[in-house]
Amino acid sequence: MNPNISALPEAPEHVGIVIAAERVMGVLKECADKGARFVTVFTSNFGETGLAAGRALQDEVVAFTREIGRAHV
């Protein structure tokens, strides 16, 4: 088992991120750096909470995906 995305020997085709919302950006950046083509994020505590902090995290993820030229849903 690899300790993180960066340690993988080659770029994964698809990564499923199932971690706390505050850790998503770090892993998402690792995926982009490694060249992962698809990433699915399964978590909560983003904009759906109605809280400013969750909305800010969501906005950060959306901005990053746009910056690297990836689609987001």
C-alpha cells in the first residue's frame, strides 16, 4: 500500500477521495500533480451545511478544478 498519491509509481486513472472536507484540497492537489485524470470526492461539510467555512472550502475546490482545467459537478 502507498502512503499517499505522490508515492504511486504511475498516475492513477481515477481516485476516490473519502476523507474529511478540510483535507480534500491537499489530496486533490496531489492528484493533479500526479496526473490523475478523474477524481471523485465523497465527503460532506461543504456548501450544503449553509456555513461560511463549508462554502469557502467548496469555493476553493471549484476554483482549483477550474485552474487546472478539470470539470467539476
